[in-house]
Amino acid sequence: NEQLLKMTEERMMDVEQKLRHVKRLLRDKVNQLKEQISKNTKADTVVKDLYVENAQLLKALEMTEQRQKTAERKNYLLEEKIANLNRIVKNLASPSFT
């Protein structure tokens, strides 16, 4: 009977030791997961910031492209006016030489 009690105590001690080991492993895993959550939160914030910045850059690019198109149109009209003025000057100058 006493031997049975001793064996039971030894098993209980073994189980308690294994339980402490499992608790330590679980604590380590919880800490690891907390660190990962923190890193993920930071990464999520960075991604959101980059998304906002990207949207702003796209808007700026669209505005710049629109300004470029407007400038190209104005440049084309000015070139046409210059060509017309050159023709007028040429026509005005031609009769005076003849």
C-alpha cells in the first residue's frame, strides 16, 4: 500500500513537472505571439500610410499630367499663331520688294 502511494506521488510529481514545462512553453508562445501582433500592427500602420501616400502621389501625378496637356495645347496654339504671323509678315514684305 505504501509502495503504491509512493508510485502515485512520483507520478504526480512527474505530471506536475511536465505541467510546469508545458506552462513555460505556453508562456513563451504567448510572448512570441504578442511580439508578432505588435510587429503586424506596426506593419499594418505602415501599409495604411503608404496607401494614403500612394493615393496622394497618384492625385499629384494626374494634376501634373493635366497641366502638361494644357501646356502642350497652349504651345501648339502659340506655334500656329507664330506660323500665321510669319505668313502675314512674309505677305506684307513681299509686295514692298516688288
